[in-house]
Amino acid sequence: MGKSILIIVLGMSVIVGFIMLKLNANSKENLSTTVNMFEQTQARIIANSGVEIYLEKLKHDRSMMNSSFPNNNLFGGSYNINISGPDSMVKVISAATFMGVQHTTIVEAAADKVPFHPGPGAMYLSAGTVAGLKKNAIGGSMEINGNNHDINGNLTGGGSVPGIAVDGATQKTSILNMIAKNAIDQVLGAGGTPSVGVVSNTIDWAEYAQLLADNPDILIDTQTKIKTTNVWGTTSNPKVTFVNGDIQINNSQAASGCGILVVNGNLTINGGFDYKGMVIAFKDASIDIKLNGNGSIIGSLVVAGNQINVEVASGNFETLYSTEALNLIQSLLATKRFTILSWWE
């Protein structure tokens, strides 16, 4: 009996030992599989991120076309980039390595210019903006002029648009009441004085502003990016500038530019300001212009955000409609966007 029990116990020990060895082998195999999957996934993420990074860089630097960029470090690994083709068929090859595991991503994309839509007046106020206006939102020494000007702000004598353009009769009444209350006598342009006109607006300005904000040449998203002198594009090289957040141009600072300036947040201007082209405020934007000097927008100002506050303490502010400025932007603005045509991994 005792020998039988011993034999059974020894047999069970052998079986249990075999099972333990098998479980241990499976555990090691599962761990190896898990580690390998992690390495493959990480290599894939690095390769895909490399494509996104270099397409974004290519938007702003066309000289990168038909070039290679090796040994980029990312997420503990590295990747090599090769860019080839014309704008109509850009091919980006991203070869990544992580812990000895390799992954290659090949993407084909087409580049085109961001479209341009001119503002319908010297100042356009959306229905939402008008609904949120304070009674004293616009006041002080200013000129809002829809008569056509050249790019230097001189009258040309040809054509005109409303000084302030709105979407409907209700908005027009609200703006006329505000002008009368604040005694603004320099709202000029089509339709007499004060020039407030209803326009047939077919542009979703918030959507258009978001498209521009997604493809900026210059991004101002912290106060530290504001210097004593700020240049956001020139007449020979216009730029799309995106101001995102609460940004202030102080008394000792000045900003000038040419192109399209998109604002989401609070842009407060206390210093000098001179811009040629279009300024578009959208989303949560509130443009607070509190000048102690002179400020001008030559082209068009479009407000499709929550509100606008223009208070000229001293000095002068003007927004002058200019087809010359707007046409210049349309012809020279080089901002690109990419449409993905194919993605292989």
C-alpha cells in the first residue's frame, strides 16, 4: 500500500513538474510576443509621426522638396525621411527603427494653395458678433471706409463697398443705433453715410478661419513671442499669421504685417499696429484695440467671433478697404495644405 501511494505521489510530482515547465515556457513565449508587438507598434508610430512632421515642415519650406533627411530622433528611436515629386504628387518615405525593429511608411499627397476669400466690406460683422456687441463696442477717433484705397491707404476713386457690412436688416439697425449713440462720423463707403450695408455673404467665415488656422506660416500662441518689433509678413512675402490665445501688444511694442491675420482669443493692441491684407477674428476671439498711437488695417477686417471692442484713447485707428491689398494677397500668398492620396505601411 505504502509503495503504491509513493508511486502515485511521484507520478503526480512528475506531471505537476511538466505542467509548471510548460506554463513557464508559455509565459516566456507570451512575454516575448508582447515585447515584439510593442517594438513593432513603436516603430510604426515613429514612422507615421515622421511623415506628419515633414509634411508640416514642407508647407513652409518648399526647398525641402526632392531631399533626404536622415537620423531624426523620436520616441526613443529614429527615422529617415525622403521627399520627392512635384506639388501635384508628393511622395514621403519614412523608414523608422526602434530597438532593432524597422517599419516603413510611404505616403503620397497633393499640395495646393489655401483658397482666398476677400472680405465684403471695410469691416464685416457676422450676425453672431452683432448679437454679442456691447452698446459702446466701437467708439473714439476712427475711420471705417469702404471706398477703394491703394495699398498705402490713398483713395483710388474706383469702386466702393459698405464701410460696415452685415448679414441682414436686423443687424443693420443694431449697428446704425450703435453708430448714432457713439457719434461715429467716419463710417464711409457705398450707400451713403453712415455706410452700413447688407451683403449676400456665402462664406462660412468661422470655417474658413479654421482652415487658415490649421495652415499658418506664423503662429503666435504665447506672449513671449511678442517682441518690441513684430513683422508678420511683407508685401513681397505675405504670410498667414495665427494669433491663438490672449496676446497683448504693449505701448512700447509695434506690429506690422501683410497677408491674413487670424485671431482666436483676446488680441489687445495698445501699441502701434499696421496691417495690409485681411484680419479675421473667429471662435472665442475678442479684438480689443485700445490705441495710444496710430493703427490701421488696409484691406478688410472680418469679425466672426464673440465680439469686437475698439476704443481709441488717443491717436487714430482706421480700417480702409483696398482691392489692391486683397489682390496682392490672393496672387502672392504661398501657404500650402496637403491632401493625402494614399498611405502604405
